[in-house]
Amino acid sequence: MEREGEIPSFISEAERTVLFANVKDYFSNKENKICPYCLQSIDPSYGDQLILSVQKILTKASEEHQAILSKYIREKIEIDLTMYINLDGDIVNECKSLLDNFDESIECINTEIIAKQDNVYLPRIFLTVSIEEKFRKLIEQLKKLEENRILYNNGATDTKTIKSTLNEINSDIAYYDIKDIYESYVDKANEKNKEDAILAGIKNELEESHKKLVNYETQKSNVHIAMDAINDDLSYIFFSRNRLSLEYRDGKYILLSRGQSVTPKQISVGERNAIALCYFFSDIMKNQEEKQVYGIPHLLVIDDPISSYDMENRVGILSYLRYELCKFTAGNLETKVLIMTHDLQTLFDCNKFSEEIVDLCTNKFTGVGKHKVLLKELCNQNLEYINPERRQEYTTLLGNIYNFGLDGSVEYELSIGNMMRRVLEAYGTFCYKKGIEQLSTDSEILNELGEPYNRYFENLMYRIVLNSESHLKERVQTLDSTNFFDFISVGEKKRTARDVICMMYKLNKLHLLKHLSGKTGAEQIIESWCTDIEKRTV
């Protein structure tokens, strides 16, 4: 142990690392038998003891030296200068530069110290870093920045704005502190208001219930009166009390057809129209005297009162309309009636009885004025006057179909399917005594068309038969009654209109061209359409 303490005393710090490393390497080699320093013989055990002594000396000395070096490691200086950038940008930037330079020097010194700690006996060559000068310059610039800060703060005299801003911040803080509590209070208050409203509603309902109980017997009698009036009107339309009638059972109306209970879906469109018209006029009369009702002005609006699918009821409904409208128009000169229809025949029929009503009312309002009948047609989104003496329904419909085939007119987009069906129905009945369905199955008619048109038009006719007057006839029963033309494009409708014209052209060219005599170049255009059909069937 004495030897271990004396060994370092006679050699310098610089020589220790090399010396101790050489000693360790030499005596670790068992082939060396002579000490190179005293030239005495050595045995292996002595060499092992010597190596352990050297290791102890190295370990103790390095730990002591590492502890001393650790005291010289310094942390970098970190200062956030962004808040001072508006004071003097040049000084702030200079401070940042000096600070970064100083921190780099600190980092460089720390790196060398750590490297020395890792191997304390290995000499380090380190250039001198003038850290004191860098630190002095940094402090000088920071003092200048501090002077600017003090001057800036001394110049801040607008404390009212600052106080106002701080008060707003405090208000916001207070708001968010109680926000949840206040919102909960508002929700509960709203719930209370709703419950109060419900309670008030229940009280009102109770009062109304008492009133309803008082008037219940009167209402029951009024129901029977209204039902009797509707049944009288239905018998007027159908000229029979058994055809269609209403009964009141267990608080609801029962519909009877020839004495049998039926649902509205089980009767025709025309019959449902008849019930609707009767209810319409009965509702106007509700709880009022007839003389009082007819004496005040009315505006009566009636949309498509007659369905072309129920021709047998046409006369009855027209007669009933004439009867009712005559009473209203005779009661007050200011009463006006608007009837809308897509059917030309209905238009002409309504015009006829309207002219009769005007004649009947003329004597009553002598010297005051008279009612007038105006016929108008929606063309290109404009209402135009119609001269009934110059209109012929079949020719008009053919012209509309031809025009739609030319340009797909928007005004006929919804009703073009019904127009084609009606024209073909009339044409088939007049020329062949066949309905529209039979035009697609009669072999003689199809043979008259010839190839390739017979097969093509057989398919076309089936498609048209599927059409069912979309907005003129209600959809009932199942989806199977859905209108075919509701689900095809305008282009497809336009092509179908051309095909109808072409079929009639191939069956009776002269007939079609006579009805289209006012259409310039119609024959050449139709021939081109026929050529298109031939191309599609190749």
C-alpha cells in the first residue's frame, strides 16, 4: 500500500497515463519474467499483484479528477427576448446574437470537460476561449435593452385603456366562471316555462272540452244535415239514390255503392270527383242559410272536375256544376268562377253551360252589368285567349303531339302521354273500330304497317297503353298503377311523340297530313323521323 501511494509522486501527470498503461500491458504478458525497471526476476503472482495496484491507483485518481471537472460544467443562459422586439429591434437582435455566441462557447467548454472526464489520463489539446469578453459584451447589451424597457414603461401614461382591457378580461373570466351554472339555470327556467305552457294548454283544453260537450248534440244534427245535402247532390249527379251515398255510423261516414259498403279506392276516379264536388259545395253552405251564402261574392276555383276515365259520369257532373254555379252567379254579380282543365272537351262543355248561365242571369242584373265567360290557354308560360269556334280537339291534340316531337315543349311535358293516348284512342275507334290496346295486337293493322315498322310499333303501343294520365288520374291500389311517362326523360317522351306521328303517317298518310296542314314542311320532317326508325330497327 505504501508503494501504491508513492508511485504517482515521482512521475508527472502527463507521464502517468502512458506509464501505467505500459506497466499493465507488460505484466499482463506471462512470458515476461524480468522487470524492465529494476531488472529483477519476477514470478507470475507478483505481476498480478502489481497490475491490481496500478488499477487501484488509476481508479481513485480518475474519480477524484472527474469530481473536480464536474464543478466546471455550466448551464447555457436562456432568455426569451421576443417580448422586447418592439422596443429596439437592433438591440434585441444584437442581444440574441451575443447570447447565442456565449452559449456556443459554454457548450464547447462543456464538451471538452465531458471528454476529459471520459478519459482523465488522456491529454486534451484545447484552444483558449475568451468567454469573459463575450460575457461582458452580452451584459452591456442587456443593460441597454433594460434601459429601453424602463423608458418605455415610464412613457406609458394611457392607464385607462389598460384598465378597461383588464376589466374586460376580468368580466370574461367571471362569465366563464358562472357560464355553466347560468346555462343550467336558463335551461331549468325554459323547462318551467314549457311546463307552465303545457299546464295552461291543458286548462284551455278542459274549457274547450266543456264547450264541445255543450255543442255536441248540435254538431250531430249538423252532420246529418250535411250528409243529407251531399246525398241529395249525389243523386242529382247519378240520377239515382242507390248508385252512391253516405251513411253516418259510430261517429264516422260510411260510403255505400249500390247499397254495399265500399272504400274510396274501390270506386272510380269520376265517382270520387263527384263526392269531392258535393262536399265542396256542402262545406260552403255549412251552418248558413242559402240566401245568405249566395248573396255574398265568392271566388270558386275548381280543378279538373271531370276525369276522362269516367265518361259515363261526365253528363251528370256537368249538369251538377251548371246547377250549383248558376245559383252562386245569380246571387251576386261579383261572384267569379275559375275552372281549370287539361281536357279540351271539358273546356268546351264548361264553356257551353257557362254561356247558358250568363244568359239566365242577364235579366236579373239588367242595367247593372252581366257576367262574362273567358276562355284562356296556357301557352309558353303565358295565358292566351281561345276562340272555341276555331278549335277542334282532335286536330289540336295532333298538332300538340307534332310540336312536342319537334322541340319537346315544356308546356306539354306533363300531359303529352295523355294526349297521345287520346289521339290513338280516337283514331283507332274511328278508323278501325278498335281500342288503343287492340292497335298493338291486331294482325291486320300491324301487317298494314309492313316491315320493319310492324314489330317496332307493336312495342310502342304497349308502352303508351301503360300511360295513365299522371296528374289527371289519382294513383290508387298499388305501385303497379304508376304512370309510365313519369319516369322517362323529356328526350324519350319526344321520341315517343315522333313515333306516334310516324305510325299514323304509315297507316293513313293523307289523313295525318290533312290534320297537320298548317305545319310547314311536315311531310319532309315526318319522312326523316321514319328513316330514323328504320335505322334503329336494323
